[in-house]
Amino acid sequence: MPFTPFHLGPGALFKALGGDRFSFTIFAGSQILMDAEPLVRMIRGDAVVHGISHTISGALVVALVAAAVGPASGNAAIRIAGLVVPPIGWRVALFSALVGTYSHIALDAVMHADMRPLWPIADGNLLLHLISVEALHLLCMMSGLLGGGLLAARALRDV
């Protein structure tokens, strides 16, 4: 199912560890962009749902789009809302988008047989069934809880 919230768990941990050098917003946006192609393919009834966007080359293109669009739209929304939040720099945006797209590929490759994550370098999916789907979901949830806990502790400390 596209747009799974499980992908956001690692993003919370990356944010907790990266602080201002990582944008959870850009990370989450890149996750959604990654699943645009599978959503269209599901609607069309294609046999292969995870196509070019779920390859290393496709993920690079998605990351570049997320890094280019994210800061402009996010920073405009922040100004409109009147919030005092530092703008997202292009370096942070690109890093966050790359982490988002490539972690997305790694997580999906474990459970989706129709993926070819290393295409065009190699065909096949070496990550398929590396761990069980249940263990993968647990890993994502635990990383989200750990990241959320670290972020909450940092926020309480800064009060």
C-alpha cells in the first residue's frame, strides 16, 4: 500500500540524530513522492507496481525533485503561517531527500518481489526477505519511538 507510515519511523530517528542538519519535512515529502509511481501503477492494475522510482537511479531523480520543491514550498508555508522557523537550506534539503528516497528503497526491497533496486547496475533484489515483514515493521516502529523519545527529551531539556 502506498504512503505507508512505517517509512516515517526511521525519519524520526534520523531527525533526532541529525538535528538541524536533517529535515523531517523533506524526508516525509520524498517518501510520498517515491510512492506516486506505485499508486498510478496500482490504479492501472499493472503487474509490476514498483518500477523506475524504486531503483537507485529513479530515487536520485525523486530526491532531486524533493530537494528542489521542498524548501521553496515549506519555507513559503512557514512565512504564511507566521511561524518563526529557520528556512531549510539546500544542503539539508538534498541530504534529507536522499536519505528519504534511498531508505525507502531499502525498506521496500525487503518485502516487495517486483523491485529491482540496483537497476541499471544489477538486476534482481538481493534484499528480498532479508528479514521478515513483521521484523521490518517492528524495526520501523521502534526507530520511530526511539527518535520520538529523543526529540521529546531534547525539547523538554530546552524548555
